[in-house]
Amino acid sequence: MKKIAFLMFLSVFLSEIKAQNLTFYGVLPAISQTGRITERIDYNFFVSTTIDMFSQTVNNQAFPARDLQLYIQPSIIYKFSPNLNTSFSYTYQRNNPLSDDYANEHRLWQQVIFGHNAQKLRFTHRVRFEERFIENRVTNMYPLATRLRYQFAANMPLQGKTLDKNEFYLNTYNEFYFSLTGIKNATYSENWSYLGLGYNFGKMGRLEMGYLLQFSVRNMQKDIRMFNLVQTTWITNFSFSLKKKKKE
Amino acid sequence: MKKIAILILLLLMCKSIFAQEKRAKKTEIPDKMTDFIKKTYPNHSKLKFYKELKNDTLHFESTFCSNKNEYTLSFDKIGNLEEIEVTLSFEKIPVEIKQKIKNYLKNNFLTFKIKKTQEVDLKGVLLYEFAIKAKRKTEKKTTEKGFYEIYFDRNGDFIKIGILKLNTIQSLF
């Protein structure tokens, strides 16, 4: 048994050296606020940061613990029906935001999201097309790269048919990232898997905590980067309008 | 007078939407309620029980399938039946009544599409409930597309309409 364990450890260790795969552990706090503009149009403001919690050295290369990404995503949502929404956004992303080796990214995206119910589960399918302008600090240019993302998610209230105040729920998703044009390490370049447990506080919104595994191809040699994250999201949904709703 | 009584009942029903419901264990369910379901719907499947507090009073709800229809039954705390909701096809409504309902919808909406049809038995008051997607003229003479919940009695006479609030489909990142 000991021998098997040792061999397994050795094989993982050797493959790590050969492939130069990297594994990080960190946290990802996020806030998401949705509000009403008109009956059909909502806005969403999503902000997050991704923090690598532990310093490590791999093959003589140091990876200090630091903030790796700041992500600011305002978007406008058009609600075609209870089960079909579209949205668009200008998103700002800054990699290594607190370090000298930072890089900015300006991103435009458009998406369609479709939802359907099956028993207590609410499934959503989201397709997003991104036009990314990622800063090259050497040339000082922002070359265009495009990417297509597909997210499949499921949401389930844990105490009853619907999610009410002071109740728990589960949320899970998998998202596939396909780099289409521009500089890319692979076509299927990233995959994010998430499982979270949430609690609905009512007017104060929902608090969700879960495990997010970000898997990405990090270079042309197809080495991978695995980021194990504890994601905490505060999700609010309120409008600033003081107008009373007209009732029939 | 009858319409006022129905409206009051509907208002009470709408209020209950905001009550909190949780899954209930079989041991919490009054025998009267389980007996009623067994006797009235012997072929039921996918039976689930829920409990909820409406105005500080305990109520029970059960959902199940029977003869390919989806049922939602509401009971008071001692197991007296309060409401039956059955999802059915619009085509199953008697022809004359169906025509009357269609005429009402044609006269009041520019376009409409029926998304869901339910038969409701609210303490003996028999109704039809429809979820529709429709376009209609507003008071400002512009057109407005929306999703509505609309109630008719079993003779096909209009009772009440309410607009469904559209919410954003939530997703992370």
C-alpha cells in the first residue's frame, strides 16, 4: 500500500516537473448587484478580485502570493421573457493590479442566456462572445482577440420549491472557454467549474460561498495552470427607483 | 357580488405567494390530507409535501402527477382541502368557453400566446388561470409586450388580470 502511494506521489511529482503545470490556491471575493431600469431592462454591476494566497517557487521561478486580477463588469440586460435574456457589457480587467508587471484588458461582450425548470432545479445555458483588447506592455498595443464562452449552470433551493428568505440553496456551473482569434495558447483555452452553497437573507441579498476550479492552458507547450479558489459572492437585487409600481 | 367574493379570494391567494414554504416530512402531514390524496388520486406519482406559514397559520401543500396532469393541492393545518390547481392543455377546455376566452383575449390584446393553463378550485369557486405572453395598447396608445396572469370563471367570464414581473436570469461572472 505504501509502495503504491509512493509511486503515485512520484508520478504526480515527475509529471509536474516535465509538464511545468502550476497549481495555485486562493480566494475570490465578488459582489453582484442587479437593478431595474425599465420593465424590460435591468443593469448588473459585478466586481471581483482573485488573490493567490500562498507564495511558491516552481523550477526556480518564484510565484509570490499576491492579487492576480481585478475584474469590473457593468452590464445592461434586456429581458425578452422569464426564460430568455440578452446582455452586453464593457468590462475592465487588470492582471497583477498591485504590481509593476500589471496588464490592462478592455473587453466588450454580448451574451444570450436561456433558463428552464425541471422539477426543483433551474437550469441556465449562457453563451457569451467576447472582443478582448489585452495590453502588450512591450509594444504598448492592445491587439484584438476574440473568445466564445458557454456556461451550463444549475440552481436548486434546498428548503422547498422556491428560494425564500432565510433559506439555503445550491449553485453549480461549468464554463467552457474557446479562444477563436488573436494570440492564444489553445482553442479550448480555459474551463471553470464551480459548486457553491448560498443563503438568502431577503432584502440584504444572498451570500454564496463555494469552490471554483479555474483550469487554463498557460503556454504554447500546453502546460496548464490550476487555480483552486474559495469564491464568496454577495448578490443583491434592488432598484434605486422610488416610483411605485402601477397595479391593475 | 360573486365577482367581489372571487376577487377577495384571489387577493388572499396572491398574498400567500409571499408566504414561505418548506419541504415537510410525511410525519408532519395530517392523516386527513394523505387519505384524501390516496382516495381521490389513486394513481398519483412524484408526491411531495410542503408546509408554509400564511399570516402565522400553518398550511400544507402537496404536488404530484396523476393521469399525466400536474396537481398542486393546498390544505389547512388539520387537513381540510383549500385549493386544487391542475395544469392542463388549453384545448381541453369546452369549445364554447374556450371561444369566449379567446374572444376576450382577442378584444383586449393585439397579439397573445397562451403559455400555461390551469384549472383552479378555490374553496368551491371554479376558475381558469392562464399565463399569457401578449402585446396590448397602453393608455398612451403605444404598444406594450408583457407576460400576464389572467383569471376567468368556468363560464369564460373575465375575473382579474395581473402583470408578471420579469426578473433577470442570474449567472455568476
